[in-house]
Amino acid sequence: MVRLSTLGATALFAAVVAADTIVKECGVGIGNCPSNKPCCSQYGQCGVGAYCLGGCDPNHSATLKSCMPAPQCQSKTYKFTDSKSSPILSNTKYLGDPSTADWVADGQPLFSNGVVYLTMAPDTVGTVLASTRYVWYGKISATMRTSRGQGVVSAFIMMSDVKDEIDYEWVGVELETSQTNYYWNGIPDYTHSGNITNSNTYSDWHTYTIDWTPESITWSVDGQVGRVQKKSDTYNATTGNWEFPQTPSRVQLSLWPGGLATNGKGTIDWAGGVIKWDGPDIDSAGYYYAQVRDVTVECYQPPSGAQGSGKKSYQWKDLKAVNTSVVLSNERTDLASFLATGDNPDKKPEGMSSATVTSVKTDAAGKATTVVSVVAPTDSSVGTVPGLDGAGFDSGDLNGGTGRGSGGSGGNGGSGDDGSDGSSGTNSNKPATTGWSQSDKATTGGSSSDAPRQFLLWGNFVAMVLVGAVMATL
Ligand SMILES: *[C@@H]1O[C@H](CO)[C@@H](O)[C@H](O)[C@H]1NC(C)=O
Ligand SMILES: *[C@@H]1O[C@H](CO)[C@@H](O)[C@H](O)[C@H]1NC(C)=O
Ligand SMILES: *[C@@H]1O[C@H](CO)[C@@H](O)[C@H](O)[C@H]1NC(C)=O
Ligand SMILES: *[C@@H]1O[C@H](CO)[C@@H](O)[C@H](O)[C@H]1NC(C)=O
């Protein structure tokens, strides 16, 4: 989901932001990243490493090459029966090779009952799964159950690096409505929404489909067409632009606190009110959750007239940010380390060999967590893994006039020596995301839900031990 600020609101916000909030460093109306941290993340922060991978904004990074080329589409059905069926890597571990993971996670995904739970524990900003591969037109379906409760937003979207976007969103107080939307180039035009009515999205499984072709977008629920948007109806005669999503996009599944008290009023109102960190799901499971059973991606042929014939990656040719700006290339998509960038993909930290990089399998009878990642060494002055924002992926306020609120509860300094944050200090701007900071809360309350409560606790424990060990060796 994305609620982009207007240019003016963003600039104003950046000027008056409090010290412990998330400041946008790059983006429309702000500018580009400097060369020492060249990559502009999806959330508008500058860094190296994971900042230069999925979501990296080519238009606001230091150079056109700063963001790594994006892995091309591959048709596949992703199942989540256990932690290995569709590998999910933490964004603190993924370095851009799509053969190592199907999804990159920020937050805490958990496996149980043959599905993946996207969790949002009290005072966290939830969980996002993003596909490691991009789609340049295709038919994408997700079978899922949403979360519920005021201020709680579940989403299944397609998002490009220049913020073309195709959405399904569910507000936790409107469980009979699937809100659909699309954006072009991140322009905050809120007149493109449309609703599909369906049975309860929290209690019932539904298959939500986005059929995206060069000519149209069709949103269907359980195979029944709910909405069609034709490209031919999006032409802007003044500018000569087709204001239609047309650049390679990642699949993103998420649960986030639209009703965070620090978000803009318009966003909170849209989300159904300020989020409450209590209620039945928090009491029974320790967190809010959405469940995803499977995702199917059917890739369409690259558009006729597309430049290049590479089979490996999508690469930006220019910054017009339209369909002709993308080249089919064979350029690599992976970085040598979390200190590398698209401008210098082979860069490795000095002393890398002395750092411990541990990988632990946690699969217990098909029920395991993915919280096993160990962070590569980082640079103390530059963020290497971008964080979520409690206001949404790249949020402005829905009412457009007041700027956006801050997400989460402030960063941890990015020094990599803290260990109190789920990302273990890799991001200087990371808000409190799902880490063990909430494990106290997760231990209170009853336990009647079928959500995998124990695995959250266990995952936290494992992560804590691991990071403790790594910190000790660094
Ligand atoms: C590219 O950046 C310029 C300058 O910030 C901005 O005016 C333009 O809208 C941006 N386009 C996209 C697609 O981000
Ligand atoms: C869709 O439903 C939401 C929630 O009821 C409402 O706020 C919004 O105005 C609706 N949008 C459209 C286009 O009808
Ligand atoms: C066409 O683009 C201009 C410039 O971005 C914008 O002001 C105008 O609202 C657009 N027209 C339509 C119909 O969207
Ligand atoms: C880009 O969009 C234009 C307008 O719809 C179309 O004529 C052209 O074929 C498209 N090119 C590619 C490479 O998709």
C-alpha cells in the first residue's frame, strides 16, 4: 500500500520531524542519495547493501546504476507448507540472488498449519513479504485470510521501483470489502480506488487475483471479476503519459498498522481508527496476523517492443520511468556483501573473513520459524538494510495536507552493536520492527488461537541467542 505525501507536505514534514522519528532522505521533493550511501530504499532512506536491492528507487539514488538490476519473472506456485517450500529470507540476509530465496521478509513471518502468518505484535510495524523476482505483466493470485481490528491493514500489492502500484487492501473493520487501487509513478491520486464486496476476509479463505497486461488490470476474487481498469482510459493528454502501471513490480504481502497513533489523521481514519494493542488476536496469539496459503505467479511475455533480449534481469535505461525505460538484460542481480552497491557490486567489508556468518536450520516437523538470519558485518556509519515504516510502505497522509506521521519508535543508531532490534542494528533508521522487543508482551494472555504462538517466542529466542553469539564474535 502506499500513501504518498504531496511534495509540499513531505518537505514540511522533513523540516519539523522530531529526532526519534524516521526522516525521509530521498524521494520526490527531497532529492537523491549521496555517493557514500547511494541507494534510495522503497521507504525513502539512503544506504548500501539491501538498500540497493528490491524496491531501490533508481530515480532518487545517486546514479542510474546504484540500484541493482532486478531478477526477471519466473512462473511458479509458491506454497507455504513449511519454511522450505518457498524459502523466505530475512532482509538482513538476502543479497540479491533469487535462487537463494523466493521471498524477502521484514518483520516476522511464521509457518504453521500449512500457511505463513504475517504477524504484527504490539508496538511493532508488522511484516512484509516481497518477492525476490519481479513481474513485468502477469497473472498473480494469493489465497489468504486477512487480519482484523481497527487500524489493522492487510495488503496484497504489486509495487515497482518507480512506484507503479496495483493494490488489494483490507481495513480490519471492513471485512466484507476488498479495496482495490492503482497508482502510476507514485503520484498520490486517490481517485482510482474501487471496492469489491465479498464474504468475511478474516474468517474465509479467498483467492485474490491481479491480472496485469500491457492493456488492462483485472481484479478478481475467487475467479469472479470484480473490477477492470483499461490502460486506454488512463491517457493524460496534457502530458502525453499513460498513467498506468507499466514497470516491473514485486509481489508484496503485508500486515501493517495503518492506525498507528503517530500516522497522519487521514491514514488513521481510513484504517478505521487508532490501532489497539489488545483484543482477541493479541490475547490468544500475542499478535495480529494475516495468513497466506499460496501465491501463484504466471508470467506474461515481456511487452512486444521491449528492448534487449536478456533473460536474467530488468535494468533501468533511463529515468522517464515508463515502459520504454526498462531493458531485458543479463546483468547480475546479486551483491557480494551488505557493503556493496550497484555502483560497486563486488565490495566486501575488510575483515569479512573473521566475521561469523551462521546459518541455522530450524525446521521442526514442518513447523519452524525463519528467524535464523545472521547479519553480515556492517559499516557503522551507513545503513545496510532498510526498515519498515509504520505509516505504510511509503506513506503520506491520506488527506494529503498534513504530511505523514513517523513509523515505529525510532531507530537504533545502526551501529550493529545493539542487538535489541530484530534487524540487529543494520539500519540506522529502522523503527521497532517485529523482534524480541515484544516477546514480553507475547508471553502474556491466553492461548486459544491456532496461530503459532509458541513459534514466535521460540523464533525470538533463537534469534536472540544467535545475534548475541554473533555480536560476541564481531
Ligand atoms: C523522478 O524524480 C524527479 C525529481 O525528484 C521527480 O520530479 C519525478 O516525479 C520522479 N519520477 C518518478 C517516477 O519518481
Ligand atoms: C470503499 O470502501 C471504503 C470502506 O467502506 C470507503 O471508505 C471507500 O470510500 C470506498 N471506495 C469507493 C471507491 O467506493
Ligand atoms: C495530467 O497531468 C498533469 C501533470 O501531472 C496533472 O496536473 C493533471 O491532473 C493530469 N490530468 C489528469 C486527467 O489526470
Ligand atoms: C509502451 O506503451 C505504449 C503506449 O501504450 C505502447 O504503444 C508501446 O508499445 C509500449 N512499449 C512497450 C515496450 O511496452
